[in-house]
Amino acid sequence: MKQQIRFCTSFDGTRIAFAISGDGPPLVRAPHWFTHLEHDWDNPAMMPWVAGLSRHYSLLRFDQRGTGLSEREVPEISFESMVGDLASVVDAAGFKRFAILGLSQGASTAIAYAVRNPERVSHLVIWGGFVRGAEKRDPTPENLERRRLQQRLIEVGWGS
């Protein structure tokens, strides 16, 4: 199975990498966590998903801004920018009507896109997403402090 890696420019000028693999009805995987279009083929956690879905669909995946092959230095990382990137990628791919798969973090992005563009979405599949974010699910002072400390550890230790 091969994938075609392409690039498009999002609404704010950010360069976004996307790939299409397989043949069949169009299926778009909403962006989630960290991805890398090239490494997904070798990643034991992602490869079965990519290969399996590509056997039945024209699978469109993309590296969200700041990750993978997409531009790393970006003007904004936000929920709205993720929804805007999804819109830019499906337009660049030429997908007119398609199903969206929202896994984990991608669930909210997929839902927002579907609500804003119902004429383009044939099916909405959500798996492992949360209705409310971590700070809303259990906002005790201890959990909020734990989350702030985890974020700080990521900021300080990311490159080491």
C-alpha cells in the first residue's frame, strides 16, 4: 500500500502535510495527538489502523500543525486552528462529501467540522473522545495543579 504525501496552505498560511492512501469511499481522520505521516507506516500502534482503513477507503490523514511533516513554527495552536486545518486539507484533497473519523482528541475537531459543514459529512464516527476536557471533567484543586505541573514538565523537558 502506498500513500501520496502532499502539502497545502491553511487559512493562516501554515503549511500542512496530508496523505491519501487506499481506494474506496473517502474517509478523513481528524487530527489527534502527535502524528507523523511517514512514521505511521512503521508505528505498531498506528500501522494496523492505517493499513486496515486503507484497504476499504480512500483514507485522508494529516499531521496537525506543529507535528510530523507539517510546519513546526506556527502562529497559533488552538481548537479553531485545528478545525480550520481540517477544512483546508479536505479542500486541497478535493474531497466533496466524506465520512470523518474522530479518535481521542480528534473527536471534538470532527464534531465541530461536521456541525459547521453538514452538507459535506456523510458519516461521523467518534471513538475514545471526551465530551469535556480534562480541566472540566474533574476540576478539583489537586487535579488542576497536577495538570499545570505536567504541562510545565513538558515545557521544560521537551527536548531532553
